[in-house]
Amino acid sequence: MSSTLFDRAKQIIPGGVNSPVRFYEPYPFFASYGKGSKIITKDHDTLIDYCLGYGAVILGHAFLDVINAVRTQLDKGNIFCVPTENEVRLVELIIELIPNIEMVRLMNTGSEATMHSIRLARAYTGKKKIVKFDGCYHGAYDYVMVNPGSSASTSAYDGNLVESMKQTLLVPYNDINALEKLVKQNKDIACIIIEPVLANMGLIIPEDEYLNKLRRLTEREGIILIFDEVVTGFRLSLGGASEYFGVMPDIMTLAKSIGNGFPLSAIAGKKDIIELLSPKGTVFQGSTYAGNPISVTAGIATLEKLKEVKNDLYPKLSRFSDTLSNGIKDHIRDLKLNARVNNISSMFQLFFTGGQIKNASNVRQSNQVLYKRLFDELLKSGIFIPPSQFETCFISYSHDDDDIDRTIEAFANGLTKVKNSE
């Protein structure tokens, strides 16, 4: 069934998919529906899902509290393009849950939020250049398409305006000395934008004090610090990476987990910066679908649930991540494979390399052929991880101990077959 659907799709959709990250050889499976921690395919296979909408589905597929709230709103209307009370309620929730947030503008996608956050930084500082990190993915527009992560890592950059890309300065992640040198050499830097935990280049975790040093550097030099928390927001902790690491940026972008997968994003941060957005300020940003009642309702239901279960949720996600990662590491050690696992909170990823994974260069040197073999073997065993080495695995509130046990067993079998294929 998936094979037939893909043949149809290729004739009318570029590459047969509506986002390149969804493609893998020989063809992707097509989803029929999802429930909890599982996806059921059009081929009638049930898969334990660790892709989870690339991190968006923190509570689980078709989570009842969210779905019921959305059903109720659907009877009232899906879009008005005038303000609603629920927009205010959602923003109040975000401000309540994330430390030191003063003002929020709701949007639709992570790309939209990061793009406008950079425009805000330029308007606030009067400067042009931005700094991004090798392997960080912030969307698909000109000035962040410089060594991006995710599926863009293997793509050409045709169609981009090179003149715009020249305003972007690139540094390796986890190298504070390289960043300090770059900042010293450039006095026209408006902002530094960073995924505090890189989730679009496998999974790369900041070294001790790295984010603190970054924050001190930006404060000293008058540079706006933007945390792209499209992935980590509400996932690392209820207050995101800012709360988890105790580092407060000037601006943060939120998406994915904010609505358990409904299209919803936000720019949040200091009032004197965010209020530069029109109509209060002079930075134009508009959207027909921003703050639409369906996504906003999903956002309220999601955040209220996360707030309600936070004392159970985040310890559970960390425990599952540690248990799963340690189980995989045990099998790697027993098989004497050159591989390693990075994990933090509800996120983990395996790399076929004997070295450390500290930056994007380390990830590119890992064996992606072996990763694809493992992906194929896991899929046969009913486990769905991201097809690309440049993505991250996620755990949801709906995963249970049986899922974790079955996954460790599937990894053991998959890693054994990978070892035998070397």
C-alpha cells in the first residue's frame, strides 16, 4: 500500500513528499493513524514512534485532553481573524511557565518565528550581521541556510540570495574561543541565534558552562541572544532549555511541543524588544492564521496538561531516556561496535563513531551507512526512529515500560545485524 501511494505521490508532489526529511530509500511508509506512542501504517504495521513529529508530539498521538478541547472549539468556528480571549489565555500561560518572559507574539511555524526574531534583533540593535552555529537548523530562508542541519545538510542551496547569506557568520558549536574571536573581529553583529541543544544534527549537548559563557559574551558586547527552542521548548523542562540550564536569552522561539503537534509557534522575550513588532512598533509581521482558535485551543490544552503532570512527566521522560540509552550502550559495548549514544531529558540519538560528538563536524564523520542499516532493521522490528542521522529521537508521555523494553530488544537485534554486516 505505501509503495503504491508513493508511486502516485511521485507523479504530483516533488520527490513524492511534502518535506524532504520524510523521504528515505526505497520509499517511506504512509501513516494511517496514531494513538499514544504508536503509529499505524497503511500497510497495517504498528510502530513504536520515536520520531514523534520531530519532537512535536510530547504527550502522545491523539492525546484525549487536546483532541477533546479542539473538538469543542471546532463547533464554535476555526478562524475569525479578530482577537479571541483564548489567545490572551495562551500567552498568559507561556509567560507563567517560562522564566523571565514578558511579552509574546503568536505565529504558526518555527521558521516564521526564527525569521522574525532575527528581524527584531536587527531593528533593536541597528546592526546587520547574525551569528549562527554549524549544524543548527532555524528554517529554510536565505540568511540561516548557511551550514544548516536537518535534511538541509544534504541539500543544495539553489535559489538562495547569496548577498543575504553573506550577512551570516558561522562558528562551530561548543567552541567559545572561536566565538569570542569572531565577535572581536566583527562590530556589526545584531544577534547570535542558537539551538541551546542541537536537535537537527543528531543530538549535540552543550558542554558545561558553554551557554553561560555565551550569555555573558552577548551581554558584554550588546548582542541579542536568541534561543531557538522550537524543539527544546517545553520538552527539556516545563520552562524549556532556559529553565533547564538556567540561562535566559533576550528572545526565544517556540513551536512543536507548544501545541502537541498542532501548527503553532511564538516569539517570546523582553518587552522592549518584542513590542517593536507592528502595530506597536515598526517591524512588520502579519499572518492570517496566527492565533487561530484551533491551534490556540490545542496550545492551552497542551500546556495546562504539561503543567498538571510536570512532576511526573519530566522525571518519567528522563528515566526512560536514560534506561533506553544505557541499554543501547550495553549492547554497543558487548558487540565492540564503534558507536556512542547522546541523551538528555526526553531526547537521544546513536552515532556510529568512536569519537566524541561535540559539534556538527563530529556528526558528519560518523558512519551514516551503518545508521541507515540500523534504521531498516529497527523498522522491521516495529520501531520507528528518524530516517536521517541528522535528526533526534524523542520520547513522549504516552510511552510506557513495555515500549522501552521492546525497543532495547529491537536495538540489540538491529545492532547485532549491523555488526555482522561490517
